[in-house]
Amino acid sequence: MSREIIHTSNAPEAIGTYSQAVKVGDVVYLSGQIPLVPETMTVIEGDFATQVRRVFDNLSAVAAASGGSLQDVVKLNIYLTDLAHFGTVNEIMADYFQQPYPARAAIGVASLPKDVPVEMDAILHLGA
């Protein structure tokens, strides 16, 4: 099975040695996204909810570049520096996903790149 590197200017450029996503067959592995504005590569200004929406928008842009959408997500990992924000993520996630919801994990971490409070990565299955 061939491996295809996915890239879009509608999501932040990689800030390290990784690709925005890698597609193998009908499975797409989306790298972690933080609340960066693609055009400026700076952290979006605003409250936690604004940052979560930016992360979902970034994931959505990479999913679209792969030929899919957030509805194709089968596994979502959420990394939070404060698990007290989990309820906010849940509320906002309902604006981006419909049932059946993907499998998901929420993981508390000590810190994230650029000192942001949230990062997410995902796995898509296309054509399901």
C-alpha cells in the first residue's frame, strides 16, 4: 500500500519534523493540531473555547485535504493541560461532530508546544 503525505495551506505548517497527515490506503493519520492561525502561525487570541474551535478548524482543514471530513474520524485524542476544561471541549465537539461519534481519549499533560492548553490528533477512515 502506498503512503501519501497530506499538506494544505489551510492548516498550520508543521513546526517540527512531521507531516500534517499521512494517508495509507483509506486510513488517514492526522498529526496533532494546536490553536495556531494558519496564515500567521501564531496562537489565536481569545479564550479557551476560541482555541478549541481553532484546533477543530485546523483538523477539519487537514481532513478535507485528505479527501475526508471530521465525520470520517474514527479516533480522536485530546490533550489538555487542565482537565477541568474537558466539559468545554465536549460542548464544542458537539458543533463539529454528529453521531455516531468517534472513539476518543482525553489525556492530561504537563505542557504542550507554544504553551497552549489544548492539542488534538485524529485517525480518519475514508469511504466508511
